[in-house]
Amino acid sequence: MRLKEIKNLLKEYKIGARQGGRVAGGWRPSRRLGQNFLIDERVLRKIIEAAELSKNDTVLEIGPGIGNLTLELAKKVKKVIATEKDLNLVRILNTELRTKNIKNVKVINKDILKLEPKTSNLKPNYKVVANIPYYLTSPLIRKFLETENPPKEMVLMVQKEVAKRICANPPNMSLLAISVQFYAKPEIIYFVSKESFWPSPKVDSAIIKISKIKNQKLKISDLFFKIVKAGFSQPRKQLINNLAKGLNFDKKKVEAWLLKNNIKPSQRAETLTIEDWLKLTENFIN
């Protein structure tokens, strides 16, 4: 759906765009809700290709807006469950689906962070495919990776710099990278210009794919993240100082623990691999 078609559709429902970004009926795309409609058909195709969809798939879409991606997903899969917080957009999308006689899409007017995958009739091996509101990126990814009913994989549009952080390797790791890579394998599929959206956001974006998601919350996860958060508490400081202070341990004890796991006390948290953090967790000192 091109920009002209989007504006015409919004006008048809009396919430369409006027010049300068104002809209009829007092409605406008909400920055607070991260409403930036994807208008580049090439990017839509990249998202669809990355998701590797089949006619047996169930897809959860987050923030479908007026359905640019939704309509393409519906052609490829068995069922699309689309969660949209803005009731205005829910009404438009439902009308469009009825007009086009599309019957394999269910639209839910709900905040995605209040949707519980375990109790929402989402069968195992569902996929999450979405151009998500960017303010939701971290809590949304964490929600779906930590749930007892995680998706098979996720294909998401996120801010370019956030995508780079999520997919980073040592010596550029971050708490966000660790939080995602502990559960799954993230990769950047494609960088996307801000001009591919209307209204245009202030930053460029990227399509990321999160796959090989572990199908249950690991028993060691609470201790693992307690150690990692202590390690990253002051990223510019040495591990020995952060871990001693964050875990309330004597420095000599921490030093012996680090050396036992072939980690230099003078290293910084951003230089450690997932495997390093796992070793520290497995050999945690009491």
C-alpha cells in the first residue's frame, strides 16, 4: 500500500492526513504510540521473505496499523492474529478485511504487553512478524523470549542502532545483547531508510530475525541475569569491581572466581561472551 493509498484510506474513514500532518476528526498518527506506517513495498517483501512463511503457520502481528503488512501475511499463512492498541486503526483494519473478504485474520484491540502468550490460544511454533512501535522493543522481545510459550521465531522492524546492539559480539556486548542472545540467535536481515515510513521517524531502522529460541525459561536464568546485571552496573569499570560491589563479595573472592573461569579481573563486561557468563553462573561462588 503506497503513501497516496494510505492517505486516501484514512480520509475515507474521516481520520485521514491533511497537509502538515494534521488529520480530519482530530486524529493523527501518534508518536507516543510509535505509529509510523511502512510504505515501501520492497521492505514489506524483505520482511515476508525473512519470516519463511508457510500455509500452516500462525503469525502474531503487533501494531498492524491499517494493515499494510497484515494483508501480505494473510496471503501466506493459515492465520494472522493482529494486536492493535489504537481503536481507530482497529476499526479501519476490520473494515478493510471485510471489504476484501479476508477471513484468516483476527484483530485484537489490546496492548501487546498485556497479552499472555501462554493463555491466548497461540499454539506452539507460532511466529511473531511485526513492524513494532520502537518504544516497545526491549520489553516486547523480553516478554516473548521469557514466556512459557515462546514463538518459533521473530521477525521485527526495530531502530537501526538497537538492532546493532542486539546483534553485537564482544568486545561490544551490552545488557540488551546478553538478554536476547541468552535465549536465541539474533541477526540483522536488512537496513531500512527512515524514508520508507510515513510519517518518517527521526532514525533509520533494521529488520532483525530472532531464531533458535529456547522453548522454556532456563532454571539458571535468575542467577545468570543477577550476575550479568552486576557486571554491567558500571560498564566502564573493571569486572572485579562491579561484581564485588554488585554481589556484595570480597574482591579476593571475586578475583579467584574470575581466574578459575579464565577471565581476567581487569576485563570489562562488554568483552565477555555468553559462554563466559554461563561459566560464571555454573561456577558461582557462595
